[in-house]
Amino acid sequence: MNLVDAYAAMKPKEPLRHFQFELRDLTANDVQIEVFYCGICHSDIHQVRDEWSPGIFPMVPGHEITGKVTKVGSAVNKFKVGDTVGVGCMINSCKDCSSCSENLEQYCEKGATLTYNDKFRDTGLPIYGGYAKHVVVNEDFVLRIPSNLPLDKAAPLLCAGITTYSPLSNWKVTKGNRVGVIGMGGLGHMAVKIAVAMGADVFVISHSENKKEDAKKFGAKGYINSTISEQMQKEMNTFDFIVNTVSANLDLTNFLFLLKRDGTMVQVGAPDKPNTLNMFSMIIKRRRLAGSLIGGIKETQEMLDFCGKHNITAEVEVISAEKINEAYERVVKSDVKYRFVIDLKSF
């Protein structure tokens, strides 16, 4: 029996604690990975607390995984033992539907298989995520990490990085565009760095002044305090594109008024309660409000290569495994700059 050490929530809303599970045997196309680092995403907290939908418990969270290949299945041809790799939010999909055929596995019509809080398609057994010493993943859902990116700082790219890169790329943000980023937390600071590297004029939109200096350090051209009406009024009708990274239920109306005619705001933050919106903020300037979910495997690799080219990584605070519950409380209080990453070697 191949038992793996992990941290799990045994029931909803309970603190995470040490847990062991039997590692899945490799199929022909599977890769076994020793996990070195795993980021803590706000969605981990939502899921272990059952704030989105009923979860599968015990739950081992974690979908920002970096590590090393330790075993490969008999038919694996993309990776070898010793390769430095990453795993994001998905570990499989149907591979047959229209979305999968367009390299958009995250929108799989039959449902992508998630890295945790899900079940394996072939066995129906629960899937445990990256707060563990090892994971087993289909080779088609394993990513290569550029050699110049440190693995602790690269881990959040597998969720926070692709979640913000995908809409910026899909809506073709480019040099000269005026881009707003609402919120500068784990997602937001990645959106700023990536949009700056794409050549955009980036403005952070925040409810406080706390991160103004950091925004400048990350390359932002400006900073708007959303609680100061004069600053918001001044910027009305000026933005080509806005990405909302906040996982709180906001009134989106005043943010939409910042867009130019035909401008787009994309929601990537996932609040547990509905946002509110006055539709006139969209109607009068033909503005658009859209959503975006991570990215497909091809696009995720593109994002990693882009980050490697531009030396983009997350700002992280590395913690040992026994600090996970403390980190969760600090994330809820926005007391982190900007992503907690668990050092699985601390087990």
C-alpha cells in the first residue's frame, strides 16, 4: 500500500489536519509527481468551507502544484523521471467535446475533472489535491515549468497566473490599451504584472491606499481609490478593459462606468454571494460584462512560457504545512502579500 501524507479537511468548516491516503496506481498515461510546493488559493477556502456547493470529504485541497516527476506510465511520452513540472486546476477532461477539441478543456461539456474535490473518471474514487507529498495526473494535464522560474514563486501561476492571463489574452490586451485591475491580491497582482508585460497602461482599482506603492513597483501607471468618488468620476469612460479579481459581492455599477464605449469588464473573482448591477451602466455605452474560467492546457503552457520570457512570478510567503489553518484565516482577512505557498518538503 502506497500511503501519502497530506493535509485534509475531514468535514466542512473543520481545520485541516494531517491525513494519509492511498495513492492511485499509475495507468499507462499517468505521471506521478513529488509535490515540492502548492499555493493556497482563495477557492481552496471556499471549498473546504462548503461555500460554493457540497464538497467531497475528506478533502485535500490544492491546485497550484509544482514538483518533480518520479514515475511515468508505460505509454507516457511527454515527460520523463526528473522533469520539473506543474499541475493546475484540472487533471483530465472528456477530450472529445467541441470545447476539448478547441483546447478549452476548462469548458468541457461533460465537465473537466478537477484536481481535487472531484472523482476520477475511470474509477469514481475521490481525487486529492496538492496539499500532499505526491499526486498522480494524466500526462496531457501536466505542464512544463520554465527553468528560470523558482518553483515556489511559479506555483501560483498554475491558477492565479492563468486565471488572469486568459482573459487578457482572449480580449487581446496589447500595447496602448488602458487596463483596470480591480483588487490587488493573489489574482490581482498577477493581472497587473501580466498586463504590464503585454504593454498595457495598467491602473489598480482598490478600496484602500495600502497597496499603492506595490502597484507602482509591479509596473502600474496609476492607482484609483474606489471609495473616493472624485477619483472614480475622473476616470469615467476611460478604460478599454477591466478585470475584476475580487472574490466579494460588490456593486459593479460604478466600475462599469469606468469603461469606454464598447469596453469590457471580465469577472474572474468568484464571490460566494451574488454581485449587484444597475443595467444602465452597460446599456448606455454598449459596455460588456463577461466571465472567464482559468485556461486550457495549451493556453496554460503559453502563459508559463510568457512568464518565463518576462521573468514574471508571484509574490509569495512560503509556509510550512502546519501553518495552513493560520494562513487560511489570514487570507480571509486579506493579510497576505500576495500568495501563501506551502513547502511540502516541510512534512
